[in-house]
Amino acid sequence: MDMSLAWVASRKTLHDEGLGACQRVRILALAHFTDNDASRERIRALFHSPLGIYVSAAQREGCELRLELDAASEDLAFTLRTLKRVLPEARIECIAPRVFARRICTRDAG
């Protein structure tokens, strides 16, 4: 998929999911590997790729890797494309607006 198609696809996804107005999105992904060595190598590749800066949490349990990525909504297409390239085993579980607890408290107080 070229850059323009990826951008259009991400815009459509954002609009369809009601994410168009949010500035940040949270992406949850799960990858399953055949052995521990493969998962270690993939994690190393992930953190040394451009996608490494978007990882806000990573949890490895045996041969499974759970990821939480935090990205700007305009970077969604890049993030998903790069995740597919760097970690092809990963499956997206959820894409949702990123909500910070301090912002919820501030809104409720006002």
C-alpha cells in the first residue's frame, strides 16, 4: 500500500471509528511466536525500528508478546504499516482514543 492509500485508509478508519477528533490513539496488539528466542529477536528488532518510540508498554509471557502503542492520530497509518513490516506476527486487538486520567479528572471538576 503506498503512502497516499495508507493515509486515506487511516482517515477512513479514524472517521468510521469516531477517532477523527482525538489527537492520540492507543493501539493494542498481540503477537504469538513459536519459541522464546524468536520472541526475543522480534522485541529487539521492534525497539530498534522507527516503531520503538511509539511503544508505551510491552509484556512478554512465554511465547506471547502484548504491545501497547501510543501514536498521534495522523501517524496511525505509518504505525500500522511499520508494525506489519517489523512484527508480521502481530494482530491488532484494539484501536481507541487515548484518554489520560488527569484530563478526565479536570473535565469532571469543571
